Amino acid sequence: MLSVRAFEAAARHANFARAGEELCVSAGAIGHQVRLLEEWVGRGLFVRGARSVELTELGRRYFLEVRSLLEELERASLSLRNAADDAEVTVTAMPSFVTRWLMPRLGRFRTLHPRIEVRLLASVPPVDFAKDRVDLAIRLGAGAYAGFVSEALLPETFHAVVHPSLQDGLRKPRDVLQCTLLHDEYETRIPEQMDWPRWCAAQGLGVAAQRLRQGLRFSHTYLTLDAAAAGQGVAVASDVLAGDAVAQGLLVRAPGVPVEGPYKYHLVHPRTSADRPQVSAFCDWLRQEAANFRRTAGAPPA
């Protein structure tokens, strides 16, 4: 079974290293298991390249059959789990999204569905849905999550934000740089995330890179926003994470044109998760909350 699971992951990713990352083993271990399977079958299943692998015709047919069987196995496992745990939904999202967007809205879900228990995990990707017993994940990215259902929920629009006491004297974007700059050490490492150099470029400001590296740094966006709300400086933040604080008057938007972020928050789950009524109910509620937020925040469609 281990060899079959290694084969399926390698076939899906077309890469032994990425398959190893998913299964928490080395690329060499994946290659070893695949070779064992090929020896047992007596035929090659992959054509190996320098940086990727490609299925042979036999491997392609086998992959389709294996994937179908694994989905059936997952469905049977979920059915067994549902029998003992039919009123719980487990959701994982990045810490800042949990604290700044999802958690403040959960009370509305409990009002609508008082019998469904929510288990909320603040975690950084990747997530092992089976091992961690997770039904749904909310992730920031481009939307390509191989092997899973993914749908866009929320786009990001970025603004510079400060405590109201610091807005005096901020008349144009360059004035923002008079404040202490607050920096995110992002929770998830994906290319081209918004930072001060990209915000300045969008404003047409030519600023020395050394100046833009100065200031305070934080491991999570919610910490950066807490510092901004405490009057410690100015942060570049998305409307998704800072929008509630702006609406409550804890932060104000500084001068500058809004900047569309390169990524969106996505709802991600195994194909079989939505078969559970409580998971389907949470997904429906989440879509409605996201639509309400986009409408009130004036954000573009997801």
C-alpha cells in the first residue's frame, strides 16, 4: 500500500520531490517505493527526467484506477468517521486570517447552526487532511491545489494603514514614509507578496531600498496590525485582514492608491468532504460571509 500511495502522489505531482513533501518523506524514498512497485508489476510506470517524471501509457492507466480506488477508500473512511463524529466540522486557516476575519464572524454560524461544533485550527500550510482530521482549509494562493477542490473566496486589496492619531500630516503617499514602517515576515512563503517596495512602486515613489528595510518586523500579519493599532507605525495590509479594524475606527487608511494583491483566499477541501451535511453547511455560510464582505468592502468579485 505504501508503494501505491507513493506512486499516486508522484503521478499527481509529476515530481518525486513534491510527492515526498506531501507524504513527509524524501524524494529518494518515493523513488525507492516506485521502483519496488515497478519491479512487482514487471513494467516501467514512469519515464524519468532531470527535474520531473512522466507517466508511461501503462502508468497512466494504472494511475486512473488507483486514484479512483483511493477516493473510494477516503469516502469509506469519512463515512466511518461521520458515524462517530457527525456534528463537527474542522477548519484550518492561517493565524492572521483566523484572528482577523474568520473568528469574529463565527458567532453568526453558531446562531444559524447551533448543533454543529466547529473545530478551528490556526496553522500554516501545508495541511494533511487525513492525518489532521481536517475537513476544510482556507489558504492564500493562486488556487492550484492538486488533488483537491478549490474555489476563490476573497481577493486582496492593499492599503497603508495607521492609528488615527498618526494621520495628521499625511497628505500624500510620500508622507507615509515619515512614520515607522511595520513589516510582515509572512506566514506563508509565496512569491510576490505585498511589501513596502511593491506598495511604493504602485504609488510611483522612488525610495532607497535601505530606507524600506528599516522599521519593526513581525512574524504574523495580526501582530503587525496590532502594532499599527497601538500607534507604533504604519503597515501595508489587505482589506481582508485590516477591514474590520478600519470599520471600527481602530485604524485609518493613509493616502495612496489601493493596490490589488496577486493572490486570493481559497476554500480548499478533499472531493469527498462536502458529502458531510455539516461541512456543506459551513461552506455555504462561508461563501455568503465572503460575498457580504466583498459587497460592503467594495472589493472586486472573487
